[in-house]
Amino acid sequence: MAIRPLDDRVLVEPLEAEEKTAGGILLPDTAKEKPQRGKIVAVGPGRLRDSGDRTALSVKIGDEVLFGRYAGSEIKEGGKELKVMREGDILAKVVK
């Protein structure tokens, strides 16, 4: 990966939005909601504390996470849409 996040930031690849409802109705592109679930593809080294130590992040590469609908900044890299966000913008880890 050519992008390495800084400090407590992470790089997330959003998972595709649902294409049909629970009732089986197919949704057009204009009706789909922004995805709020994604997979961590890169993590920063952690927040730098006043003592000079780094605080470890609680997420790692490969984790599936939930985040706010408008969290982070969207970027394009290698034809993929990715989001750069702070660890604090992540709402939860999906446990399988």
C-alpha cells in the first residue's frame, strides 16, 4: 500500500452497500445509503503522548469496523475508494 496513515489515523476500505432490502426489493444507485461498515487496510503508529511514547491502537489490519456515515475523508487509490479517519471516528469492531 502506498498510503501510510499518521498518528492515530486508519485507512478503511468501505464494504459495498446493500443492493436489496430485507424484503427482496432491489435498490437503484440513487437510493443506496452510504456504507457504514468497512475493513481496516492500514493503521498509523498511534498517538504520540507528552512523554514521547506512542499509544497503541485498538484496531489492526483486517478488522471489520463500523463508523459514522460521514466520518473520515474519502480518497481514491488504485481504483479503490478508501476513507482516512481517526481511531476515535470508529464506533465499533465487528466480532465474528
